[in-house]
Amino acid sequence: MQFENVTAVAKANVYFDGKVVSHSVLFPDGSKKTLGLIYPGEYHFGTQAAERMEIVDGACEFVLDGTTEKKGVASGSFFDVPANSGFTIQVGAGICQYVCSFLK
């Protein structure tokens, strides 16, 4: 996956003592994505905007807020998170790399 004609924000978004790290990428149309790494562990994130989490390397499991069903996602797949909600993501081994798109 490659993005053309974007602005990359050098300062990282660092969560959970460095176990989740991302960088923002800004597009000419005003949209934004974050590109990141998730190290093994379990983490909860809240959302304001709807999001699409695309897994580009590795694998994870997630549970959307308000549900109890744990679902697995591997490289080349994605899951969507509704606005004003959240999700718990778990990486068992290795590093999970993702692209998060903020949906309108």
C-alpha cells in the first residue's frame, strides 16, 4: 500500500507506553489516515469518528464496544468501528501493522 501526494506528520502518536505507535498522513482532500504498529498485548481505544482498521501485516483479534464476540483479522483484511464507540484490540505475537482510515 502506498499513498501519493500526502503530508506525513513526523511526531508520532504513542499509546500504552510505546506498545502502540502511529503516524498521521494528511491527504489533499482533507482526509486523514494513521499508519501504525501494535505490539503484543491488549488495548482499548475510543472513537469519535467512524474508522476502518486495515491490517497490512500480522494479525489481531478485536471486540467492538457493546458486543462480546471476539473476531480475528489477518493481513489483507479490515474491520469497521462505528463513530462514538470503541474497540479492544489484542495482538498475540509478533507486530500487527495497520492503516486506520477515518470515515465520513
